[in-house]
Amino acid sequence: MEEGTVYSPEEEKLADYKRFVDGLPVPEELLDSAILAGFEKGILEKKRTQRWKRSLFSVAAAAVMVIGFFTSIRLSPAFAGYVSELPGFAKVVDWIQGDKGIIAALESEYDQEIGASSTKDGVTFTVTRAIADETGLLLFYTIDTVTERQEIGLEDVKFKNTDGKRFVLESASHGMPHYSAKGEKSFTGTLDFSFQEQLEARAFHLKVKIEGTEHEVDFKLNKEISAKKEYVINKTVAIEGQKVTFEKVEIYPLRVAIHVKMDPANTKRILNFDQIRLVDERGETWNKISNGITASGGPADDKRILYVQSNYFREPKKLYLIPGKIQAVDKSDAYMIVDTEKETIIKQPQPGKFYGVKVEDGSLLMRMKGKVHYFPFSSIKDAEGKDLERHDSASSGQSFTTYGNGYTEHGISLPPGKNVYKNPLTLELAFYPSWIESQEKVRIK
């Protein structure tokens, strides 16, 4: 900070964050392990054996979620001024940790105030601010309670437009519940929505459940939404014998969309681009989204959209993308077959990583050694091709993960009743610890 200038305690604290982070060595090759370490730490601090439930189909349909790791903040007076005015401002760091695009949007004052709230049963839910672009909407929210809570979160989020304009929702994310070992009265978080088509709607209705009680708010977007910047590439890269074509890059204020196409003749199925990133002529890097939606499309799709942090508010002379490490398995190994009656694995990728298959309390369970920070499957079908995720039972296809001593246990809820599915079951892989890699620079501009 400049000598002779008086700063508020909040700005001083933010500067301390910056000085600490700027002093951290973060080589690119360590970013992936750092993200996983941060995820592991967060899980262990909350509940060692907590089961995180999710819809199995959501992985295949659209959204891949990861938990972020605090990598860098570039302090500016605009950003410091913004967060210093927010209640519980220090938690802003948690909202946007590791996302340089969100920080740049706030620094550029591209966000807008909302201030729509609902109070019921001693709980106040408030949508405080919003950042919107043509394909996404990020809402900042707070939950304030009269008495302290150790755990609280959003459930059953429903979002719609109220002005009749174009609104085609693709996916939504509100993260995991908020936890506090000591108990708190105020919690902050984000709601992240993405759209299949250009967003034209400007008036919305949001309904959420908190502790079983519905809260509803209406709000409008009043600021103009900035147009995307598009660059056509059509560059094919051979990565350890697998061909990937980078078709185009669309740069939005909230994120960058990288359109990729896999060659149908590839011998491997591309599961996940773990380290894809942008880099400019000075070496500044924009990594994958660390909180929110990281990809659209599933592992079986030849075409996908990958999302990285936005550099919309920067104008580098040159810009490249680097594929990095990519999860990939032989197409013949892109699934697992299990018999739930015999509790055995019939087929799995080699060398085998799964073991300990069993059926317990209506769920199929299996283990992997060590801490595995992603759910490995995208779909589950029986011997007749019946999709168990789409079974009439509300619980069927729900997945969860438990962390034990030296292992990770994955579980999938099976349809209740007898003779409702036929063995064996086939589970399609969405993630698996097997990689190919390329550090080739693909020119964007």
C-alpha cells in the first residue's frame, strides 16, 4: 500500500492476504495437486465420514464440480473498496478463491447490487450481488440466523425468468452445505447458473429451501451485459496418439469456453481435461474454473465445452491454450461391470483400482485406495440396458462418497424391490486416474 495513506482494517487484512499469497511458490506442475490437497483438507475438516450425495446423471448431463484452492489475488483499490463494504467481507475470499476472472470482474465494477431477501423462522436469505454474461449468472448470497448454526445450506433450488424473454437453463450449482465447528450466525456463498443459449431474460424468481422452509425472492438485472469475444482456432493436436481439435474459444466476463472435438478414431476415451489453461505472452496463466461448472458434455461425447477462468478484462497481445494433463482410458476399458448378487467385479480398467464390492442398505459400494477427490461414474445400466438413474424411485442413482482410513468408498443407491433390474450392472467411467499429457501451446490470438 502507498506510504502515507490511511487504510481501513478490512483493506489492511486484504493486503495481508495478498502479501501471503504472493510469497507462495506455485509452479504450474503443482497446481493440480494443490487443488486436490485443498479439497482433501476441506473434506477432512468438515466430517471425516460425511456422505456427499449427488445425482449421478448430473455428471453426464452437464456439470463437473471441483472445490477450489486459494492461489492468487491481485489487489486493487476497486477490489479492496468493494469487499470492505460487504458484511463479513473476509468470506469473499472463500467465494472467489482461485478465480482470477471473478476478481477482475469485481475490480472492473462489472458486478451489480441486488439486495433481495426473504426472512422466515429466524432465517434471512439474501441475494446480495450478481455478475452476468451471455451464458452465465453468478449470484452472491448470505444466510443470516438469529441463533448460531454449525451446519446450514441451500436445498431444492428453483430458478426461472419472469419477463418472458429467452431463458434456457443448462445447469446450476450451489455447492455443499456450510459448516462451522464453533457455530455462526452468518454464512455466505454463491449460486452459479449456466445457460444453453444466450441469456435475454433480465427479471427472475428464485426459490430455495433452507432447513425445510421455502424462501422466495424476485430480482432484476439492470446493468448491460457485455458481449463475448470469439476466436476461431480449428487446430488439431496429437496427444500421445490421440487427436483433439480445439475448434474455437469464447471469452465471457465470467469464464472462457473452449470448444473441443475428439477424433472418433481415437483408441482412448477422453474423460477429463485436468490442467487445461490459458497463458499470455508474459506467462500469466488462467487455469480451470476452481469453483463452479468446469465442463459441458459427458465423457462419451465427441464434442465438449471446457471452462477456464476468464481474462475478459485483460487485453494480452498474444494468447495461447495449453492442454496439460488429460484423464484418458482405452475405449475397451471405459466402463466397469459388477455383479451385485455375487458382489464381484467382472471387468474394470487395468491395472485394477477398484476393490471391496458389496451391497449394503440398498446401495452398491466399492472402494479405491487413497483419497480420490472425484466420483468415477457417469451412468449405471443393467444387463438389459435399463438406466437405473432414471428409475421411478427418487433415491435410485443417488451417489455418495465416504473417506476412510487409507481408502475412498463410492456408493450408488439401487432401485428398491426384487427383480427390478437384471445383473450384471455396467458403470460408465467419468473420471479415472490414468493420464495422457501435452504442453504444446495452441495459438488463440
